[in-house]
Amino acid sequence: MNWTLQLISTIDRVPKKYFDHMTGSSGIFEIRVEVGSDIFRVFSFFDKGKLIILLNGFLKKTQKTPKNELELAELLKKQYFDEKDK
């Protein structure tokens, strides 16, 4: 995970294999981390274009991203901005 975050912070065009926008989301990005034969995904978003906020993570077992995981990421993002704006 640290290697992938370092990659995101140091290069302008991160390969989609490691960091990709989630289609149909409100600015949610997926960070992809391989550990052995397992693939972990961590949803994230940007705050003011520079700060990456990490949300929920999960072990991805199928090709399709679980809908409930993306919904949770959207909820956590909303909660973040609601709390920040207080």
C-alpha cells in the first residue's frame, strides 16, 4: 500500500492498474494493491485536488466491484465533507 501511495504522489500519470476513477461515482477513485495472489482495493477521493482521503478497503474476489462497497465509499465521502463543513 505504501508503494502505491508513493507512486500516486510522485508521478503525474499513474497507470490505471494502480489508480483509477470509478465510473458512475462522484469522484471516487480505486487504489489497487496486489499482495501475493490477493488483490485489495481501497476507495479514495481528493480534497481540494491535493489531499487523498482513504475510505473503505476490501479484498476483491470478482471482476465486478461490489455495489455495496461503492455505496459505502460514497456515504463516507459525504460524511467527511459534512463534518468538515461544520
